[in-house]
Amino acid sequence: MTGQPVTPVLNLCQQAELYGHSKVIKSPWQSFGLAIFAGAFIALAFVFYINVTTGAGDAPWGMVRLVGGLAFSLGLMLVVICGAELFTSTVLSTLARARGMITTRQMLACWARVYVGNLIGALIMLTLIMTAGMHQLDGGNWGLNALNIAQHKLHHNWLQAMVLGVLCNMLVCLGVWMTFASKEVMTRAMVLMLPVAMFVSSGFEHSIANMFMVPLGIAISQFADPGFFAALDLSREQFSDLTITNFVFNNLIPVTLGNILGGGVIVGLGYWLIENKAGDKEAVQTQRSSNTVSHR
């Protein structure tokens, strides 16, 4: 009887290498299109976050943040389960680069098109949300919540924003890493919830989420009807620091660099180095055992 071929069991690091490789070898247009979807998914998740945290009143701060974080986890679930391309998980392609499966140029080109695609997806959702007038929900408190969230993100110093980006993408990539352990859709969705809930509730910074959230605040501050501010007893000038320049230089650049460091370097290359050293040690032990047998 002819035996069935044995499929090798890959450890999580090897699966991550293949995961990163698959990101890079997709056709540019396929990758770009899926990146637009990912940007839209993350934007939808932030809409969900604003919905559940608006009007919380005297509810405990931590519980409100936890509920908001669990709501936001919908975004990464949609990305992973629906196969979209998100920049913050695409940086795990550093493992494929370290293994020599792709070139640096291929990796950076993939990062660039996914990043731009995510931005386009986020801005498409921004346009839809503003057109729908969602900032007027709950007597305008929905919009006020969005304004306060966006404004808060611009008040970190540069180093703080970068470190918050590091912490965020460590959790995002660890969540994605855990999904490699199962092929069950529900299991994969469940393991994503707590890492995402933690980074959101802790105020860590996600560059793609910010591509929606801060421009949303800017759009509300610039284009909302004067009656919106009058109903809340606010003035438009209170949010004058919500500008594209402040967003790009004080948040987006440092947070993006932090996301790359946290996910691509600390988690991705960190695990790869550990597994590579372990593999080298096993190879040496195997060679020693082989030499011992041959000299008997």
C-alpha cells in the first residue's frame, strides 16, 4: 500500500514567514484593492468605537474603554477573516525578508502600496460618514466625541507618539500571530479581540486608524454647520489645532515609524531571531550525533 505524503507541520514563525511572503507576491493591483478594503474596515471599526463610547456619562472610565476596544476589534476581524491587506500586519513581511524569500525592494514596494490603499479606504469611509451626517447623532455629542478623540491624538510629543505606535503594533501583530495557530474562523476572530481591546483601551496609536479618526475630526471642525457648534455651546476655534499639517508631522509620521518598529522589528524579527538560533542549535546537535555514529 502506498502511504499518503506527510505534510510537514510548520511552527508559528514559519507560518508567519509564509504569511509575509504571501503579502508581497500578490499582484500590485490585487494588493492595492485589498488594502482599500482594509482601510475601510478599520474606519468602520472606529465608527463602532465612537458609537459605544458616546454618552457614557459617569460610567467607569476603564469599562467604557474596554467596551470601545472590544467594538474596535471588529476591524481586525474583518481584515483577517475577509483577507484584506492592512499595513500594520503587512510589516510582518520582515520575516520573509530575513529568510531571503523576498528582496528589500519588494517588501518596501508592498508596504507603500498597502499604506496608500489603506489611506484611500479610510478617506472613502470618511466621505461617507460625513455625507451621512453621523456627527449630528445624540444631539451632536457623537461629533464632539470624535473631535475630542482626534484632538487628543495631536497632543502627544513626537517620542510619545512613536512609542505608543510601537506598543500598538506589538499587540496587533501578536494577535495576528495567534491566528496562525487555528484554521477555525470563530477561533481566529476570538483570539483577536483581547489584543485589540487592550491597545485601544490603553490609548496606543494605530497609524491606519488615525488616517480615519484625525481627518474625521478635521472634517467636522471645518465643515460642520455652525448650528452644530452652537447646540453644544462650542466654537469652531476651540479645535483650530486640528489641521492636516499637525496630523501628518505630530502623529502620522511618528506613529507609522512606531508601528513598523513594534510589529516588523520587535515581534517579527524578534521571533525570527529566536527561532533561527534554536534551529541552528538543533542543526549542530544533529550534526554532532551524525558524526558520533559515523565514528563508531
